[in-house]
Amino acid sequence: MTTFPEPNAPYQYGSVAPYSSSQSRLESSESNIPYAVVAHDLVRTFGQKVAVNHLNLAVRQGEFFGFLGPNGAGKSTTIKMLVGLLRPTAGSALVAGVDVWKEPLRARALMGVLPEYLNLYERLSGREFITFAGHMYGVPDVDVRRRTEELLQVLDLANDADKLIVDYSVGMRKKVALAAAILHRPQVLFLDEPFEGIDPVSSRVIRDILRELTQRGTTIFFSSHIMEVVERLCTRVGIINQGVLVAEGTLQELRERASGDDKDATLEDIFLNVVGVQNGSHNLSWLE
């Protein structure tokens, strides 16, 4: 590859913020340990609904962090607050030590973002869109051209590079958006369901790119429902349920906490255990 050298308490209005495992680690760790992503008492409400509930989280520089949860658990809402797309009701978010909401332009220059729902400039070609992103991030012209062509080749987009994005498949859109997110070599890369619609060959290529990025110091904050991919890639995992961070740690730590004597439990087993899903009959009477 040559592309680039414990659970929080429920929130109640007016309540005191709980003391989380991430907060404890931040305060008790050595001060010189660099944290790439920090969420401090993040709260987001929509009317009376609490979508994210005093979330405290700290991700170290160079980590490949998996962020998991059932549908509607608050994953995408959390990511939107961390990248500056959705203002928190309370709390703060830091990326590479920069407050996302106090210094938004500086923070966004340090990150790359691949959101779950893409909103691309469909009247641009794939090559034009990646080039545009590089210029927006202030990458020198010579580097924009070189990196754009490398990304188009590696992501198998070269033959379609001059087609308009409006004519791209879901997988092609996802790949061109990923290329635009990493062209400037961000310090922190946020990925929300990056493998949705991606074919197995491209999926393998993308996994290799992401591994190389982390080896070169990029921190990846990764959300996906594909447990096998998370288990294969991530060095540490956090699980959110109903807006509350209910588990956090390495896969081995989560096995020991959530699975008891089952030392071979898969991430899916751990996830279902943590979010309280019980085995039971799901028979449909009309199929009997």
C-alpha cells in the first residue's frame, strides 16, 4: 500500500454529571498521554427525549476505536456532536486537543469524516470531488493531484473517475467520500458505517488502508453494525445503549466483564449480553 507515508448514570434535567470510566482514566492517567478524541459529559436532547446521556469518552492517539450500539442508541448523534455537525445540549467535545465547538475551523482541519448518510456534490465527477476536497483542506496542488490519482487507482475508481457522482452506485459513492476524507491525512478519522454497500474486494482494500493509517498515527473512530469487521480491526470498543455508555475496553476486557467463563465469546455475543438481549423464541405464527 502506497497511498500515505463503567456505565454512565441516566440523565435527568438538573442532575449532577456522573463519574464514568473514561473520565476516571483521563484524570488518573499520566498527563502526557495524548488523547485524540474526548467527549466530556455530552448530552443531546430532542424535546423531552434524551438521545445522548452524559457521555464521557477518551480515545488515545493512534487507536482504532469501535463505537457500537443498537439502532437508535445514540451512535450517529454522538458522532455528529464530535465532528461539529450537531451542537450538544450540554458538555464538550475535543478532537486532537481542540474544542470542536469553540474552534470549529481549526478542529475540522484536523479530522476526516465519512458520515452514514452521504450528501455529495452529485454534479461533480469522482475526480473533481476528491480534488475539491483536497483544495478545501489546503493541500498543495501537486499533492492533491498525486494523491487523487493514487486513491482512484487503489479504490478501483479510475475507470469511473470522470463520471458524475449522480451516476455512481452506493458503494462507489462511499469510496469516493472515503477518498475525500483521507486525502489530507487527518489526525482523526470518523467513520460511520463505512462498509455499507461495499463489495468484498473493495472492503479488503479499505481495511488495509485503515490499518496503514493507524500505523502512521491516525486515530480512527469507527461505528458499524458488522461485528466481524469491528472485531477484526478495532483495538478497543465502546458500547452505547439508550444514550448511555454501558461498556468500554479491549475485546479481552469486555469478554472478562460481560461473558463470565466464556473466554471465546465473540463480539456479537458480548454486545447482545451488554445491551440486554435475551435468547428466546422469535417464531412467526403465520410461518408455522
